[in-house]
Amino acid sequence: MGILSKIFGNKIKKVLLVEDDVPLRKFMADRLLENGFDVIETGDGTGAVELIVEHHPDVVVLDVMLPGKNGMQILAEFREVDKTTPVVMLTTLSGEGGLRLKASKQNAVFLNKADTSLEVVIDTIVRSVEKKQA
């Protein structure tokens, strides 16, 4: 039983994972599945907003650097229609202070992949859903 099942019962939580690094995306998806999430994956920013609208995920995980639209563009478009669904932004960019501030203003958590373990990323996603449910 995943941690979300323990917290939320049998209602499966959905995460949209938008990450163009295929091995990282698959690894994260596997960990999220182990934690009780239904995972919708894409590696391209172009259709991400449409996937959000179609699937109504409980949390969205966005890489900043994506083909098509970047994560910050997706976040801005998404926040025009939904201000409350948790969003976790991920980047490997150094000197991301300006991006961190923009994400924060859009009610998103911002993590640097180089400085953050996968366990912390997964924990942040789980806590984002917990906070939304509270």
C-alpha cells in the first residue's frame, strides 16, 4: 500500500508528470506509482495544458526546460484557469532565483534537480496533495 492510500484511502490521486528526460521521467513515474499515484506522462510542453484540462490531476510536476512550451509558460497558462491545483516545478538551471520567484508568485513549489534528491521530490509531491486535501 502506497503512502497516499494510507493517507487518503482508496481514492487514487493523479499526477501529471511533464519531463523530457525519459530515464528521469520513467524513474519518477515508477516511484509515484509505488506511492499510489495514477501517473500521466509527457515529455513535451506543447500539449501539457490540454492534458491538465483533460485529466484534472491532483498535482502537476513540470520541468522548466521542455520542447514546445517551457514549464513557466505552461504554469502561467494553467494558472489562468486554475489557481489551486498544486504544481511542482523542476529545473537543472543554475542561478534560478528569478524563476523561483516567478513560480512562487504563481503558487508553485520550485526545486532544483541538481540539489534535490528524488525522495525529496516525491515527498514534496505527496505533501502538495496532502495540503490540497486539508
